[in-house]
Amino acid sequence: MQKKWLFMLLTIVMMIILIFIPFRTALVFYEGQTDKQQAYLIIDSGDYFGITFTHSIHLTDVVEKYLITDDNKIMQYEMVYEEYGIGMPNDAMGDEEFEYIDGKYHIKNMTNEFDYLNIRNGEKVSNHRLSWGDSDNRTDVHTVPFNDYFSPGDWYKLKVKQISLFELLKGVNIHE
């Protein structure tokens, strides 16, 4: 009888431990500068994601493209936009390539690495979109509006993190 109780107790302890052990990689959206998890997107090392926003002055789309590195950092590898002007680069730096393709400016071969990104969901022009998809071809397969998950004007901190089952249950899973 004592062995049965011990086995049950060990089983319960193991289940509780497993709930809190990080096992999935995710792009986690934290509210402002807090640790309050708002949402997450399951993602793996080498995966691609993009953030598209409408420039508040030009009112044209700007696309920032990112990869998840092996050490769970966010690396910007490309930027695509339609208009020069406030806040937009007018040339490539270092080993980057600047190209004009189909009416859009592309800065390619970027290697900007970040531990996290601070993103504000536009307030007056609230048209941010999150995309992810085929990592091999770096093409969008899924796109969702930020407004489906976040309030216009709010700030978010994006960070790649290993999350546990408990954290999966706390946040909203971004999916199409």
C-alpha cells in the first residue's frame, strides 16, 4: 500500500514538473516593458517571420523580414518599402545589397541581430500584420492582422523564448 502511494506521489510531482519545463520555442509578445505574456507564435530556429506596417506618413507598406537564429535571437535579413523619406533608409550599409524590384526598394543581406524587438501597433494607421511561413523559401504562408490580437496604439516586446505548457496556457496562440 505504501509503494502505491509513493508511486502516485512521484507521478503527481513529475506531472507538475513537466508542466513547468520549457519545451517549445515561440515568438512571445509581452505587454509593454512587462513580463506579462500577451500572445505567442510557435516558431523554430531557422524559421522566418515578417512584420508589415503601413508607414504613417507615406501610407505605403513597409515589410521587415526576420529569421530566428540558433541561439534564439531575432535577425533582420531584409527590408522592403515603396517610398523614401522619414524613417526609411536610402542605401545599404556594409555587405547589404540595395535593389529596386517591381516598384519596391529592397535592402537584402541584412544581419541585424536583436535579443528582442519593441513594436507598437499603430494607433492612427493601425494596419500592422504578422506573417510567417515557408522557411526554406522565406515566403509568407500565413498572415494575421495585429488588431486580431492586440489593441491599436499598444506597445509589445517580441522575444524568442523556450516556453512551458503552463506558459502555452497563459497566452493566446497566434494562428491563422
